[in-house]
Amino acid sequence: MDSKQGISTWQQKDFGVMLLKGNAVEDADFDGFIGHLTGADCRCYLAPNLSSAAHILNEQSIDVVFINVADDVRECLEVIMPLKTMVEKLPVIAIIEDHNDELIQQLMDNGFQDFVLRNDVDAKLLQRTIRYSIERQMMQLELYQARKLENYLSYYDALTGLPNRQLFYDRLNRAIIHARRTGEMIAVMVLDLDGFKRINDVNGHSIGDKVLRRVAERLNDCVGESDTVARQGGDEFKIIVDKMLRAQDAGLIAKKILQNLQLPIKIGQTEHFITTSIGISIYPPDGEEPETLVKNADIAMYRAKSAGKNNFQFFNRSTDALTFERLELENHLRSAIDNNEFRIYYQPVYDVAKQRITAAEALIRWEHPKYGLVSPTKFIPLAEETGLIVDVGNWVIRQACRQNVQLEKMGFDPLRISVNLSYRQFYEKNLPNVISDALGQTGLKPELLGLEITESNVMQDIDHTVETLKTMQKWGIKIAIDDFGTGYSSLSYLKRLPIDTLKIDRAFVRGIPGDKDDMLIVGATIGLAHNLNLGVIAEGVETIEQLEILTSMHCDQIQGYYFSKPLEFERLCELLQQHQTESEQPVHHGNPSA
């Protein structure tokens, strides 16, 4: 036994045990207890007082602490209070003389893991008590850490460690209260990273996450200690700049952020470049409530995006009304599918030779709860910019298949319905799966589905285009090149494409019969298509003269207001019914000015 500094040490065993017996108790009184500890595979350290106990806890690897407890638990707790921070993560077991229910309850209430009777133990009992106490303590620590993490994640972003939305608004509320009292100004900044999706798409989300962490660090470097940088998810950050005397101070910080983020971000051996668009609102002129300030900063940020990105804009009430409408449309667009606000209108396609309707083009419309029927020219570009066009386009495919099956069940002649594919949707890897699922779930025959893709989109990646269209065509789906003549496709590429139809853009049809150039272009296009064994659809036909000339040029199919404007599904059914019961002569159903 080694007696340095009043510490007794026994042979090295599995558990590190410290026994705090107190100065009033003789070592000999614990000889039997210590012998059982040694038999329980423990390396034991006997501490007669707090000083030696502190030394043991600092110098040795201790797994469990035994404390000799007198009848007065409070006196015992006062004695060990100086050791509280040193033993709070260790299981503490009380050594008592006799079984006393009241004393035992007090021990458990005050954090002791277990108890043993000093004169009624053996090695096996001690070993089991130690092991169970350690396990219970570990479980309690894990639970504590889990609760601590849960509390942390309630206020901080897990990826960057920045305040999250909840803490951001809490601090903004506090900043506003302080500013009302002092008369100071506050700036709220909304930042959206430009081109971050490209970094994720090209390099993967793990690299994207690292870039976001670096951005967070740089943003923190650009603001003061009392300011707040928060992450709201994705690639959007918000900043509170408080205690300002001039609104221009926010502009200086925004400039600093723009300059800082323009520097390359090096991850491994690769340099990544990122910029940001910043919108700024000022308290109190731009709002006195947190939600108003954030909304107005958001509007200003969208104006910064529209101004070419990589700049900052202050909220301007007189010029941001349109931006606000756009922002509101975007927010509603995200839930429009779930809220069943989209509708498909169908514009019939008339077959000149068969003299009847044989197809229709599916055109999406949005019935907005506030703005009514929103023009596609407003919401389609917005959907493309935000990436929502993929979800919207996939919905159109499914809905067009469903409603075409309904037409078949209602007894109408087979009708091919064509769906327009946006650039982003066409180049999505899972497009074939989306179409296959839509056909499989609805039971629509593939030959009754058509896909239309614009000439310019086709040419973006010719190899991908050929591979994708071959797959669709192999299934029996009909492929059309939309707006033909407005892009830049060469004849060699056109020959490679597995397509069935060319659609002549309405810009050329509109010039018939007055514009000789348009007449030549339309005639040449029809001749080219037929030489390549392709069908031709002329879009935008509005007059009997245009119909007669296109018929004389042997155009296969006609689409336009001369026959019908785009119709809701119910009106389409009525028109189909009318055509099945009337003569096969073309009927003028539309109105060019409708």
C-alpha cells in the first residue's frame, strides 16, 4: 500500500473506485469493505478528506465514487459540495450503516445512484452495484446530452451553428424593443446565394454543405458582435444589424459582404465561386414589426435578383409593389398543387385529311384564390426560375393522362393529348420514370400521349435528347418539336432526332397570306417535314384564308382560334360530342379576339 498524500492504492483492476470515508472514520473500519472491492476487480483509492479526494479525481481514472454517509444527508452533501463539478458525471454510491428507508430516499433525491450496507456486502454484490450504477449514470448522461442537443437545435442551425429562425425572430424582437427606447435604427437583411444549386448539382451536397459553412463564417466576419447572422434553411441567410444611427451603415456592411463572398471558397483542391443578392429593410421607416421588416427585406432581395444578382437593394415602397406581387405568387405557387389550384385547358388539333379533331394540346392554367386566373406568362417563368416547373410539369403529365382515360371511358374516339416539357423537366433524369408511372397508374395507352419540346431546348444536349426521345418513341409516345423555325437546329441534327411531328410557330402562320417570306418559310417547312416522313401542325390559325392556304400546302393538322380556343375539360367534352354528331365539315367554334 502506498501512503503518498494520505492516499491508499490497491492493485490495478477493471474499475477505478474512490472511497471517501471522512477523517472521523478509521481506515481499519473499512478493511473488510476494501477487501471486497479488491475482490470485485477494482483499483481502489482511499481518500480520508476532500483534499486527497480532489487530488485523486484530478490524477487518476475514476469510474465510480463511494461516500461514507452518516445519518445526516445534508451534512454529507455540504461536505462534498466542493467536489460537485468533479463528480457530477460519475456515479456516486452511498455507504450506510443500516437500512433506513427515509435516509435512502433522501440519497436518491440528491443524486446518489445507489447505496450499500458497509457490513453486509461481498465482492459479487459490489461488482454488480458498480456496474449497474455506471450503466445508469451513462444512460442519464446520454439522456441529458440528447435533451441538451434538442434544446440547442431549437435555437441553432445544425449545419452552420448559426441562430435559426426561432432565435432570429427572438433577437429581432429584442432589438426592436431596444431601438424604440433609444431611438436607434435596425437593418434587416435577407440574403439568397446566387447559383448555389449549381454547386450542389455538380459537386454533391457534402461539398455544398461545406460551402454553406464557409459562407456562414464569412458573414459573421462582416458584422459586429451585437449583430446576428442566422440561417433560414437552404441557401438563405438573414442578418440583424442593430444600434445603427444611419441607414447608410447597412449599405456599407452589405458592400463588405458582397466583396467578401466574391473571394473563392477552396474546398480540397477545388475553388468554388459564389455571390449573393441582398435585400435590406430599415426599422422604423420600412416597418415596426419583425414580420413586416423581413417581408420587405425579402421583396428588396428579389429586386436585387432581378437587377442581375450580386448586389444589394434597399426596400422602396413606391417601386416594390410589383416585386411584392411576384413574391406572393411564388409563395402561393409552392402550395398550388396541394391546394388543387391548377387546371388544364385543352386546345383541339384538327386533322385536315380526316376532317375531325384527333388531338389536343394540354395547357396549364392557375386559378389563384386572390388574383383569379393567372396568365401562364406570369407564373411559368416564375416556376422555371424557382425549379417548381418540374413538379408542375409532372402534375400536368399525370392529370392529362387521367383525363384522357376519362374521355375514353365516356365513349369518345381515341384522342392524343400532347404535353409541353420545359427545359428543366426534359433534362431531369427521372423523366422516363415519371411518364412510365403516369401511364401505368392511369392505364392510358402510350400512343395517346404526345410530348412537345421546343427546338431550342432540344439542342442543349443533343446526345441526351436523342437517348431520351428514343426511349419515349419506343414506348409508342408521339414526339413533336414545338415552335419550329424559331430556334437554331441544323438539318443534320433534325435528321438524327427520333421525332414524329414539326409544329410551325404561330409567328410564321400569322403572316399568311400577306407576308411572302412567311408564306415561303411555311411552305418550305411543310415540304421539309414530309420529305423526312414527319407530320406537320400549324399553330395559331385564326382565319379561313390561313386554313385554305395551309390546306393547299398539304399541312396535316391545324391548331388555333379558328377552330377553338383552349377549353376546360368539360367544354372539351361538349365540343367532342358536337363533332361526333355533326357533319365532318370544319366548324368555326372560336373567336380570334376571345
